[in-house]
Amino acid sequence: MNTTSEDQIRTLEACVRLLENQLRELEDRLRQAEDELRALKTEAGQVRPIRIEAINYKVQELVVSELSGTLHVGLTALTDSKSLDKIVNGGEAVSLENLTNESGAGTDGG
């Protein structure tokens, strides 16, 4: 063989070795990523999910001294008209625990 052919063969061998090394590195990185993914899946499977059924806000006491203009408190659907009249006109302290609407149903929709 002449030197040109031998140089080409050496160049090809060097390229093959380089590609083999890169392939091994990529295989190692892939194995590490798979191991990390497996560990994360295991960890995620052990975490208990958080479920929020309902959020209830309770207002203990509301006192209105003077009311003018338009005020949307958001209690019209949660209280009867007499209690709402006390809040607006009476200026009295009104306890808002265990509110029911005018039909007697609870505020939880039941």
C-alpha cells in the first residue's frame, strides 16, 4: 500500500475511535438520565396528592355604622332578608355563623 492509502486508513480509524468514545459517553449519559427519571418517578409516586374539597370563609361579626352608596358584600345569597335588613338599616352587630338562605338550606349548597 502506498502512504496515501495508509494515511486515509489511519484517519478513518481515528474517526471510528472518536465516534466510539462519543457513543459510549452518550450511552452513559442516557443511562444516568434513565436512572434519574426512575428515581423521580418513584419519589413522585410516594408524594401524597393534595385535594382541596371546599374553601369556606366565615365572618364572625360585621358591624356597619353608616352605609351609603352601593356596597356589594356578597351576603345576599347567604342570609335571609331580615338579617340583611339589620345589617343595612339597623347598624347592629349581626352574627353570621351558620348562615342559611331564605329557604332554610345551608350555605354549603345543601
